[in-house]
Amino acid sequence: MAKIVYRYGDGTRRVVERDTPASVMRAAVEAGVPGIVGECGGQTMCATCHVYVDDGYVDRLPAVGDDEEEMLECTAAPRDAARSRLSCQIVVGAGLDEIEVDVPDTQI
Ligand code: FES
């Protein structure tokens, strides 16, 4: 079982638990979690799945790839050099069993 916590600026949270591996973007879209658009479907072409990863998980993620790096320059909300990632590039349920992310106020 993998668990993803989506946190919002107003202090609210949404928790999604999954039995099968999925990206943090896909899990959000399938569960109707607000604030994660995922316009390109996870092809690293839109940056509408931007999240700020909780400090406790940043070092547990794979390095930012070239395509992700390029799209992180296009986020609607300001990029955080240490914490910004594209949630379509973070997979839970395959080595990483939980993660907490802050959802930006805007994706577009
Ligand atoms: Fe488009 Fe992540 S869904 S870059």
C-alpha cells in the first residue's frame, strides 16, 4: 500500500492510498485531488503537475531528468530549487511507499 499526502496552503490535506504503483500526478487525477492538472498525461511537456516535495522525501527521489529540468522552468508558481518536482515523474508503490507534497496555488 502506498500513501500520498497532498497538502494545501490553507492547511487542508488530501490523502490517497494505492495498491498499485502510480505517479503522484496519476494518483491525484484518478482520485479527483484538486490542484494537480496533468495536462500532458505525464509526458513531461506541461508542468501542470508541479509540486513542492516535503523536505523529508527530497533525498529519496531520483535525480531530476533533463526533460523535467526544462519543464520546471515553466511552472506557473515559483520554482523552489530544492523542493520543486513534476509529480508525473515521482512514482510511489515501487520502492517509495509514501510521500508528502505541497500543491501550488496555481498550475496554469
Ligand atoms: Fe505534464 Fe507532468 S503531467 S509534465
